[in-house]
Amino acid sequence: MKLWGGRFSGEIDEHANAFHSSIGFDKKLYKHDIKGSIAYAQMLGKQGIISNEDAKAIIKSLEQILEDIEKGVLKIDETAEDIHTFVEAELISRIGEAGKRLHTGRSRNDQVALDMRMYVKEEIDNLCSQLVQLLRAFLDTAKSHTSTIMPGFTHLQKAQPITLAHHVLAYFQMFKRDYLRLQDCRKRTDEMPLGSGALASTSYPLDREFLREKLGFAVITENSLDAVSDRDFCIEFISCMSMIMMHLSRFCEELIIWSTDAFNFISISDAYATGSSIMPQKKNPDMAELIKGKTGRVYGSLIGILSMMKSLPLAYNKDMQEDKEAVFDSAGTVRASLQVFCGMFESLQYNIENMKNSALGGYTNATDAADWLVKKGLAFREAHEVSGRLVLLAIEKKVRLEELSLEEIKKVSQIFDDTFYDAISIERCVEVRSLEGGPSKGALEKAIKNAEVFLSKLSQ
Ligand code: ARG
């Protein structure tokens, strides 16, 4: 059934019809659409725009339609134009005349804007609870590894020793910001657009405040043209999700590197790895790789929707129907990625010995050697030079800095004495980095407390 047949004398081309139909994907919005229509019918009845009997009949039938779809009794007709048309046509086929009054003062333009806002808010809530679960997992790991020493890297070259807790808490910060970004995006999504009509609002005395309240929105939209043609909440949402994927992809890449034979810092659980069809020994980190791969897909949706919205004249244009797959696909991708990542992370096994041994190699204490010289009165630039010469000597002798004898190091500089060795022990190198935000146990205890406070505020 068409909702706009009157003005037409000819039939739409079969391919054109299939081309513009969005039901294949917007059927996802059936619940939001029906809930919106129920509130709208209540309001129409309350305002005397339609009779109370008609309002009641509409509401009852819409509730039944929702139940029937949910039970699988009513199949969504894939030949309908979109979900809004399908629900309205079904309503009319069930209750006739009264059903035809539902769309009074409303347009699919404000209807779809409403449905999308409801959907995005719901998905933000889902993603935020997944993020909280992930933050909890990071915190648990951090708590058990404040003394687990590992190398920190720059350029993927060993740089300075840190702790595993410090590394994991770095991701805590990233995903905390992702959480806050989504919450912020939610505020701008939380605007109720019904009453905007097709573009210029309507002459019927609608009660927008009532609709806002019923549908659980914070405020009503302030400009009807903007309300029906704005999709920046979708763009912002996908942008927030792109950031989550970017962060996930970084940690995934690290897990892949850490699980290589060369590093051997972690083992990924069998539950999150796969084998090779030819090489019997292989255990591949496919989940981590796929999450990285899917990051590109979410970025693609972001670029797609930004490009689609570019240069669109006000107000609604059918171009905007393309918003849906971008939003749906990226939300589904991010949810699945977070789910798998969280499980994979929680089941990681850490090879603590290897991490520490790795930090012991690569001269990660060379900065501390320079810092010891600074304490002895050398200017840092000079100390850097001396420590560099020590490294060169140790490389030649194929030993660690702390394995050079006092005699050997005194040849590099007379300033050295045997207190030097304690100052460059790996434990000490971590211990002395006790500034807020650093890797020492004391600093981490503070960071862990802050993280706990953040999470406890969320659950209040
Ligand atoms: N399926 C359409 C969309 O998602 C609904 C709005 C249709 N409005 C219109 N004026 N054709 O954009």
C-alpha cells in the first residue's frame, strides 16, 4: 500500500521501487516507530485533534502490531516502502478509518528523525554499558599487575621500563574518554523532533511537551527545518564509534605483537584464536586482526555519511535515507567488536618472566644511567653523552649496562662509583618514576583509586 497515491496516475517502475525502498534495513526501527506512534496518538486524542475512541483504537492496535512482530506472527513486508509505511498500512488494514487519522499533523520526515534519535540513544546506552564492562576488566588487570615489569616502547623499540598496570591503565584513559564522548553525544541526540512536520511544523495544536515527556527526551527541538534535516547526531555517533574502533585496533595490534614468538609476552586463549588449515603448529590471533579490519569499515561509514550530508539544501532530502545503514552497520560492528575484545582481554595469560626479561634487554635503563650522572653534578646533555658511550661499550661486549664492571665504566668516566648499579636496576628505574601519571607502584595506586572513583560514580 502506498501512502501517497492520489496525485499519481502512472505506476512506479519496478526497479525504481526496489531502489528507493528502505524497509530492508529500516525494519530495525519497528519498535521505535510504533512507540513514537503510540505517544503521538495519545497526544492527538488528548488535544482533541482526533476523538478519544479513535486514539484508543489506534493505540490498542499499535500495541498488538508490536506484539505480533515480536512474536513473529506478523512478518514485516519487504515490499513496503519503509517501516513507517508498513506500520501505518498494517494499522489501517486492521482498524480502517481510525487508523487513517494517525498521521494528522505528522510527516515521515519528523517521524524518521524521531525514530533515529530513539535508536541512537538506545545504542549509546548499550555501548556505554559494554565500555564500563571493559573498563572494569582493565582495572582488575591493573590491580594485579602493579609490579609486573615490562618494556615501554617508542617507535616499537624498547624505551624505558614500565609496568603492565601502567600500560593497561593507558587504555583505561582512552576508553574512559570514549565513554564520556558518547555521553556527550547523547545529550545532543536527546531532542524530540515531532511537531516539526514535513519541514514547517503544523497548524494543529500539538502538545510537543507531552510528546517529549512520554518519549523520554530531555528537550524538544527548536527549529522545525533543522529538526527534520539534521543528522549531525548520527555523524557524531559514528565519529565516537570510530574513535572506539581506533582505540580497540591499537590494543589489538599490541596483542598481536605481544603474542608473537619473538615477544611472547602473552598467550591468547584458545577461545579467541584459530588454527591454520595447512600448518598444524599455528595459533592465529584472528579476532584481534578482524577488529582492526572492521575499524576501516566504521571509518567508511563515517566518511560515507559526512559525504552524503555535504551540500544538502534544507530541509529533508531522500539522500538522507542513506544515514541508516551507516549508523546500523557501525553500531553492530562496534558492539560485536567490544564484546569479543572484552572476552579476549579477560582471558589473556601474561608471561610475566618474559616481560621482565625483555625490559632487562635493550638498555631501557640508559636514561636512568644519565639521571644518576646528573645527580652527581653533570649537565643532562653531558650525562646523555656519557651514558650513550656506556651503551656503546656494553653493545660491543654484548652485555647489559649493569653487567659492565666498575673498572670498565670508570674508563668511560671517573665519576662512576658502585652506587651506580643500584640506581640502574630495573625495579629502581620503575620505582623512581613516582610522579602522578607514572608507572611506579605508588603512582599506580593513586591511578587505580581514581579509576575506581570514576567507575563507582557511574554505577550510582
Ligand atoms: N525512509 C525515509 C528515510 O529514511 C523516510 C522519510 C521519507 N520522507 C520522504 N519525504 N520521502 O529517509
